[in-house]
Amino acid sequence: MATIYGSNSVACNPDTDPARQILYRLFRNFDGSIRICLWDGSEVQLGHDCPDFSLIFRSSRAFQDMVLSQSPLRLVESYFQGLIDIDGDLYSALKLRHYLTSLQLSLPEKAMLATKALTIKPEKTESNGSRRWAKDLRQKLGLEASKELNRDAISFHYDVSNDFYALWLDEQMVYSCAYYEDAGQSLEQAQCNKLDHICRKLRLKAGERMLDIGCGWGALVCWAAEHYGVNAHGITLSRNQYDHAQRTIKRRGLEDRVTVELMDYRDLKGEAEYDKVASVGMFEHVGLKNLPTYFSVAHRALKPGGLFLNHGITSEEGGWKKGIATEFINRYVFPDGQLENISTVQQLMEDAKFEIHDVESLRKHYELTLREWVRRLESRREEVLEHVPESVYRIWRLYMAACAMQFEEGNTGVYQILASKRAPFSNPVPLTRRDLYPRPG
């Protein structure tokens, strides 16, 4: 049972006393430690140990919304608007979601808490902009997945600002799970490891044609051309990524081997055009209904016996069921994002006539990647705010930290699946994996 302590500096205040009573009930069975700072400057500490973080309510309205709203996302929105702050360890604060979502309150208790919350006079400090923004996105997400919606969604996420991403990504602008040989490696080295790991899995050879579906800022196509001598073509829906990739290709003198096109994957022409196809961190945007089409396009683009590597995030539970986590992601980060479980993904690939050769989980790698992204984002906050509003900084900070915890807890996974386009008597991969891990020296 939690122990509650009173104000450290302010005498009993009729405006905050109901808040204290509410906190005592909400955290009665809390076995952790937390400090809650109220808008009048007073503090309430719960637990016996020194808290790892403080939850700061800068507005009485934010506190009232936490109690009255049926959606925990109102608490999140208040944080984005600066009405709530988190001081201390963000990851410890995020663990509160387990306690709050499992809280069991009777109807009389809910009525009592609502009555007390209504006695708290809201302050006129909140803008309706965030609510309108969320409503607009929800309306858009009600549409059938289309090319126009996918373009809008990609622009919403990736066209924030190249300068914004450059502040916390590695120097090659790789925005997907890195590949750590050990937890102490730098992000730069781990991303180089990942690019090379993909190229090795695809068994790239000089002169081959390679396609990267959702090529991002062009890191993989450039790496494959420079280190493996392939002719690489990438497609993306993001104008910012396309422009950056074009500049990178020219700067590195790869115009004769690398091309990038602003294109939806469904508009790819031709059949059996490529020896190898890769897709890294893209199929999460496709939408569950479009996954058969997505895999069919990749299959059509490959030559018989060619290899396809799909790298993407999966969920523990299939079907992308509506919940707090899925609504948060669709509302604020990936408007078109949907995840499927790994078994269904493999089944869909087999339905598209792929033969699966290798499945590798990178879950721990993504936790390390996300924690490093968050660290870099936080360390360069002032520079970040020169490119994006405070609300965007807060969205990304919270989103990436929450995702790191999802991977750590095992609720979310990320897999690389290597498959081939079936062909009689073809042997697209060696008998063992030894070629993926060359011996030192």
C-alpha cells in the first residue's frame, strides 16, 4: 500500500485538496514511488523510496481531464501541450501505464472521483488545437487505405524536417533498427552493421539489379552500390527523403549506379526486373488489407530464384486491434501504421509464392536503437526546437521511449525475413549461414 505525504511548502488549499483526495484513492495500491507536483506549487509523494521521477501538473484542467476523461490519451495530449511535465526518468514514468490501465474502480468510486474532480475549477490555459488535430486525423483514418492517404501519412511522419531527423539519427540517416554486435557499440557502427548484414543476407553480387521498396534517405541503396557493386534503385513517398537521397547520390558520385524515384510501390512497372529486393521499415505503412498486394508486387518485381528481404515491426497480437497504444500511434505518429504478428506475415509471404529461408528477430537491437535515439533527441533539445515546435519534440520523445519499452517487454517485435521467388532447381542461398559471418582476419 502506498504512503502519501502532504505539501512541502503550501498549506491546505481548497483548490487542491480535492486533487489530493483523488490521488490518494487512485494510488492507494501503488507499490512504486512517485512525486506529483500540483499547479499551486504543492507536492504529493507516494511510496517510501526516493522517486525516480516527478509528474508535474501545470494546469488544473489537465488534472481534471485525467480523472474525467474516459481516454488515457487526454493525459498524453496534456503532456504534448505542456500542461503536464515529467521531471526525471521518463522510462520509469511510462511504467505508470500498467498501473493506471489495470486500476479497478467500482461505479460508486468513479462517481465520487468525478464529483471531486468537478469541484476543481479549470484554468483557461488550454488550447483546442490538439483536439482539432486529433479529430482531423481520426476522420482521415476512417477512409479506405488509398495511395492519396498513404502519401499524406508518409508526409505527416517523414516530412517533418530533414534537419530534425539529422539531429538524432546516425550520419547516414538510417531510420530503422540498428544491428549491435554488443550493447556498447556506437549507433553509427551499429547502423553500418545493419546495412551490411542486409547486403550479406541478400548475397549481393557486382552487376546485379537491386530494388529497395521504401528507401528512406537512401542509405541502403548507396551502401549496396558502393560496397557490393550493384545497380540499386529505391522508391519512396516522402519528398524530403527523395530530395536528400538525390543529393547524397550526387555527393558520393553514384549517379551511374543508384537511382531513386518518388513512387508508390503499387505503381512499380515491369516483371522480373530485379535480382534482389529489400524493404526495410516500410511494410508497417502498408495496411493489413494491402499486405497481399504488397508481397505480390515484391514477388512480381523479382527474377525467378531472386531473394527478397523484408525487415519490419510486428505485434504480439494480430489484427491491429483498437487500444490505447494503437490509437496513440495512429493519431500522433504513423497515421496509416498497422502491425501484424509474425506468423501471419510469414503466411502471407507464402501465399504470395515466396519460399522462406531465414527469419531473424532483432527485438533487443531495436530497444537499444530507440534508447539511443531518445538520448540524442533529449541531449539536443534546444537545437531540435529550432526546427520543430515543442509539441513535436514531446511527441517524438514519448513515442520512441514508449516503443523502447514495448520492445524491452516483448510486446512488439521486429524481424528480418529472407525469402526467394520459387523457381525449379534454384539454390538461392548457401547450405549454411557461414558466409554471413566472415571469420576475423
